[in-house]
Amino acid sequence: MTKQTITPLRAALIFLAFTAYFYLLLFTLLPFLKANISLNPALYWFITGYFLFIPLFLCALALAKREGNSGAGQLLTALNLRPFDPRDWRYSIAGLLLSFVATGIIFGGFFLSQKWFGTRMLSTTPWFMQMEPFRGAEKLYLLAWLPMFFFNIVGEELLWRGYIQNRLSGKHAWLLCAFLWMIFHLPFGPDLLLMMFPVLLIIPYVFHKTQNTLTGIFIHGLFNGPVFVAVALGLVK
């Protein structure tokens, strides 16, 4: 198994390239789908998400293989994927709980501000997604979301943590990755970026402490998944 270091510039270029690709999808593929295919509004984002996150997943594997790694074992090692040890569990659970608490404080602050001062609430839905709660048989659309969700979480964590952060040197590399990850989330709009701010810091830090990509998958998946399902089922507006 081989593993090469990368420069901050190369890391930034990978993040920026996928951010630009994200914007490209939002202004080309997404409107094309809406103009030409009649679907439930949520499915337009699911399809677009496949075009965004599968390339992230494949890019991480391709970059690791380019270093000379072959076979599942070498690729898992090259991308810092290993079973949890007790320390990983402690950091993962603490990181997940802190993410929920910090996000809850932000959301609660806006709720109180709306109640006391009449300001608007943060939107839990990005500007490009028209999300109505699934009712009846529409709940089966979550089956179309689930594979996209897998590539979203695993693709991002393999590339951002397993490949890029894993190969940056310096004890503050996690801060650079957190900043670049925030840039990647700019297309979601300021409301969601503000709500996600804690987890965008916490996951890179937890990886910095554990050097295990699975910790990021654990926190990212359990933070994003239940929230989206709650929005899809109308439990959160």
C-alpha cells in the first residue's frame, strides 16, 4: 500500500473543481429535468445528486488506485477505512452529539428571534429543491433517495477525509479541509450553510484525532439522514 502527500493547492483545486461541477449541475441538469420530465419535485434533486455524488465516490477510488493501490484491502487502507476501536467510538459519539446540540442552539436561536423580534426562520430546504412532505405511497420515493444518500455520505467522506485530509501534512490541515468543505456547500445557500457550520468543523476535527474515515461516515450519515427523513415526512418544516 502506498500513500502520497498532497499540497494545500491540490486539495483546494479538487474541492473547487467539484464545487464548480455542483453549480454546473444546478444550472444545467436540474432545470433540464424540470423542463422535460414530470416527476415529484424531490426526485429532481435525487437524480441530480446521483450525478454529483457518484463521481465523488469514484474519484476517491481512482485517486487511491493511481497511487498503486489495488484490491479492496489496499484501497480501504489507503482511504483510512478501518473498524472502530473504543477511541473512535468515543470521538464519533461525542462528535455526533455535539453536532446535534450546536445545530439545535443555532436553530433555537433563530426560533426565539422569530418569536420575540419577528425575524424569519432558517430554511431547512435548499433553494433549488422544492420539497413537499411525502404522503401515502410517495414515501416509497425514499427508496430512490437511499442509494443517493449512500453515495453522498460515503463519496464525500472517502474523498474529503480518506483521500485529501489524510494526505495533507500539518496539525492544522483539518481547518483547511473544514474551510474547503464549507465552500463546497455554498450552493446549498446561506441558511443551510449556517445550520451545517458546526458539523462542517466537527467531522474534519474528529478525523484529525482518529485518522479513521469511518468516523466521518458515522457522524455525517447519522446527522444528515434522520434530518432529511424528518423533512420528507413533514416532521420538520
